[in-house]
Amino acid sequence: MKSIVIREMTIYVILLVALALLMHPDLLSNPTERFSLMQERKNYFHPLVYTFIIYLFLLIVRFIVKKIVVFFKKIKDR
């Protein structure tokens, strides 16, 4: 159970960083300006919310793919 939580948290953090860098490439050149804008606008949680929505989508896709693979393995074993 612990390894599953660690794996899913790792996926979430990697997704968070990737989305942040894709949406705001200035994070690499001037991160203090981006963080000051977040502080000014008081939108601290929007990266977490957007990442969670995309994470849920990916979780559903992973679940469907896993079920399809299990289904075809059962057919193959017959």
C-alpha cells in the first residue's frame, strides 16, 4: 500500500512540474516574478486543482487500459 501511495504521489508531482513548465515557461528564467504574480492575485491553489483534474483523467485512462490488458490475457489463456 505504501509503495502505491509513493508511486501515485510521484506521478502527481511530475505532472504538476511538467504542467507548470508547459503553461509558464518563464518559471525557468524568472521564477520570483511568477510567484509574486501568484501572491498578488491570491491564486495559490490553481496549479494543484488543474493538475488534479488531469491526474484524474489519466487515472481513469490507466484503469481502462489495465482492464483491457487483463481481459485480453484471460482470452489468451483459454
